[in-house]
Amino acid sequence: MPGTESVSKQAVLGSIAGMLVLAFALAYRFFPGAFQSAPRVEQSAASAPSVRPAAPWIAEQQPPTEPLPAPDGDAAPEPTSLAEAVAMGPPAPVTEAVASLLKRARAAEAQGRLVDPAEGSAVALYREVLAQDANNAEAEQGLKRIGGAMRDWAIAAMERGENAEARRFVAAFAELPHADAELAQLEARLRVLNQVMPLLAEAADLLRAGKALGDGDDNALAVYRRAWALDPGNSLVDQGLAQIERSFLDRALAAAAQDDFDGADRILAEAAAVRPGSQEQQDTRTRIEGLRHQRAESVLAQARSALDAGNADLAESLLQRALAVSPDLPGVDDFNQRLSNARLYASFRPGEVVRDAFLATAGQAPPLVVIPTGSFVMGSPADEEGHRDNEEPQRRVQITAGIAFGQSEVTVGQFRDFVNATGYVTEAERAGSGSYYDENTGRLTERRGMSWKNDYSGGRAGDDLPVVNVSWNDATAYLQWLSQQTGKTYRLPSEAEFEYALRAGSSTRYPWGEGDPRDVVGNFTGDGDRSPKKRSWARAFLDYSDGYWGPAPVRRYPANAFGLYDMVGNVSEWVEDCWHDNYTRAPRDPQAWVNPGCATRVIRGGSWGSAPEQVRSAWRAGLAAGARSAQVGFRVVREL
């Protein structure tokens, strides 16, 4: 039917036309700039900074070369929905005159002509647009942008102390779209600035007059503080305070450079009252601390040199000077230990092995071990098994000075060096007889021809055996020769020193404990020992055998806690003291208890042939100074 076909074509054409109208409306709604004579500049949705009562210093702002962002709350509206666009229809068209004004306004804004001149500024042009098109969104956004700029420029001018500029920007901001609260904040800050600026000028005059500090209000510091109270955080006030602070900090650094660190601390305390907690003060304090530590380290280095040179008094004096400069100086603990060792142990360390070389000839003294200072209870209690009356009363003895003990007993080889060098003749040799162990009788017996050259059984002694058949007088002669050869003071140990070194920190019946030894710790009488003719000991430690019937070579068994060998067992040893029947009236210091002309001296430490009760730590016996025995030798002590 032709009529029907014509109606259908009209309907289709009508639908197409409606769609074109709708598309035009939507395009005009969402892309209005496409239908204007001048292109619109895309606007940013970023917000302008808010007003700050005390903003940090910011660089002077230049007029923008791009359109300014809109203030907070004025971002572009949300896109309109399709249904809303259809209902609203196309917006009113922008006239050619309005489009021209908008183009000029954008150009003025880009060139920085925001509010001046009165005619031709961006503000004036945007207002002309609104006069012709009251709801023009672009003009409204432009005025809000420029208002945000006036606000921020006002804040920056206030930070720089430029009152006139700040007032001009605040006035301009008041004439533009703004939030009342922001304007009120700007005006309040401007009023504060009007009060602060005269104070800044007054403080500057006082500084030029040399009145930075002083009592009362007639000084720059007092004026700056009044200004700070009015406007805390004001950067110009802070700059003035920083200038005063700088004078303190410079003086503090100068004092530190002269090693007057106490004075530097006092000046820094004064500076802290000017600008409490400032970074400049912290940096200066760090520099002064560096100088302090550098100076203290230098003095400590001098102290070390003095100590190395053997001058302990000077070293201690320099140490105190270093600590006065820097109490937390690193390395002080180590130095104090060295200083203590220097005073107590002649710069050696407890446990250190020392060997003195001879001064004029080839040779060395026997090796020594430095003994730590300390105290101990000398003697034995009445209820100790094997106790004897001559071991009491017990008393505490303090070892206050460091000494070095012979690491082992003096050997045959060491004694031979003495005899060869001096031609010394021992008492056994002068008497023509000495002591030896008679295998047939199981006793020590006097026999002609026995001397230090023989072992316990009369055979030739090896160089590593402890020397025996030497009297107290022979030992003293050897020590006098050793002192001459080394330039050091060698002597026999005192009885107190010997027991202290033998116990090595123990307080039990034996150095190793209360009962029979469970491990091989020395050369004692054990029930497992056998002589060459299969003899055994009548009294011996149970379940013990050390492998030797007579003396063993020195250092064959473990050292004690002080690093000394054979302090008990092997051979008994001469000490310096005269014999006394007990410790009544004995000295409480470690000095030898000597009576002039005494004929009997003390021996300490059990021997290879001693009964178990004679191996106790407190055991002692008296022997004539000229006696010789195959069970008695000696060791050296050197004073430090």
C-alpha cells in the first residue's frame, strides 16, 4: 500500500531527526566550547591552598602564565545524565560578544593581568561577561581562581613582612568570590602583622646599636620575644632570633676550639633560651661534641704514650684530663685495665708468661707467670683431716702487688747455667755428700758424692728434672746471680705468696678438692705407683698412679688455675720465711716472716714421696737452711 509505505518513511525520518537533535543537545551540553567562536581553556579541578595562620616561608610568587585553579568546593560539576540532558535541552547559546570577552579574559589571566589595570584585567573582563551572561560558568570559575591567587599572595606577602602588598591582596580577595572564614583569618593575620612590623624595626635598630642582649626590654632579644608572642612562627621574627642565636653559637665554637668545653656548654645553654630546640643549635652541639671527642682522644693518646714509657703517674693524670673533656670517651675501660696492670704488674697481664733476657751475656731466666692480685685465707681449720697445729690460726692475707712466679721448679739445666757461669760450689759438694732414695730400704739416705747433678736415686739427672740436693743457701745464691744477669729483682717466694699461688683460688683441703684425685693432676704417692724393684707406698692416694716413682720432668702434668706447674707434688720447695711453730703474730700482708739469723726455713708443697696429708694446700714444714734433700727443690719469684 503506497500510503502505508509513505507513513513508514516519514516515521523513520522523524526518528533520525529526533536523534540528531538529541545528539546536538548532548554535544552542546558536554562540549560547549565546540560551538563558541573562541576555544575554551580546560580548567583544573585542583583546589587552591587554604589560609594558614603561620605558614612557612615561601618564595615570592609571580603572576601565573596559565589559568589559575579553582578554589576548594568549585570543581567542575558532575556530568549530566542522558535523561537530564534531554529534559534540560540545549543551554542558551553564547553570543559572539561574550565569547570575545571570555577570550580576552583568558588572555589577560595568562599574562598575569589579574586585577590591574582597572580596565582590561582578567577580573574586569570576567565581570563584563557576567554582566551580559549572569550564569556564565567559565567567568564564575575564573573569578574564583583569581580570588584563590589573591589569598595565597596575601599570605606570602605577610610572610615577607610586606604590609602594603598584603593589604592590597586582602582587599582584592574581599572583592572576589571567597569564604567569609578565610577572609576573617586573613584580616586577623594582617592586624597581627601591623603590630609585629614596628617591633621588627625596633629590634633591627637595637641590633645595629649593639644591643642584642641585656636586662629588661631595651635589647633586641626582648623585642623579638614580644613579637614572637604576638605571632608565633613568624619567619622574620625567627630570622632575627637566629641572628642573635648565631652569635652564641659562634662563641661556643670558639670556646670549644680553645678546649674550653665547659664554657662552650654554658654558652650553648644560653643559646637554647633564644631558639629552643633549633636545628642550628643541634648542629653546633654535634660539631662541639666532635671537637670534644677529638681532643679527648688526643689526650688519651698522650696517656698511652706515657704508659708505654713506664710513667704510670703521668698516664693517670692525662687520663683524668681526657675524661674531664669527654666522660664517655671510648677505650677508657681498656686503658684503665692497662694502667692497673702497669701499677700492679708492670704493664704485664695476669697469666702472661714472661722471660727475662740476660743483659751482658747470652741466656734467659726461667719462664715466669704473672700472678693476679687477690686475697685468701691462709692455713687450715682445726677440723680439716690431717690438720696440724702449725697451720693455725687461719688469717686472711691480701696480695696487693703483682708478682711473677716461676712457671715450674728450677731445673737441673737452669741451675747448671748458674754453676758454669760462676763456678759456684753447692753445700752438698762442699760437704761431699747429699741425699738419695735407697731402693733397698725404701728411705732417703745420706750418701757420698750426691749433689745437684744427681737424680733422686743417685743417677745422672736429666736437664728437665727439678734440681734437688740444693740448700736454701744454694737457692739464694742462684737468685742473686739471676738478679745480676737480668737487672730485675729475683727472690724466693714468701710462704703466704706460695700458698696463695698453690691454692690458685681454691679453699679446699687439696688444690683440686676435698678427696683423693680422680684425674692425674700431679706427681704424688699413688697406690698404683711402683718403684723399679716393685715397691709400693705405705700411705698413698687410692686408685691413683702418675707414672713416676721419683720426680717427673717439669711441666709434665696440667698447670693450675694461675698457669703454674707442680705447685704441689713432684718436689717440695724452699720459701723465704723463717720457721715458726704457728701463725700467731704472723703478718697479714704477703711479706716473708723473717727473724734475723734464723737457721731453719720453711718448705711448702708435698713431694713425689710425701704422704697424702702432706700434699694438702696448708701443709708446711721446717728444714735447716743448709739441708739437702732428694725431695726438695725451689722456684723463683720476680718482683714486678
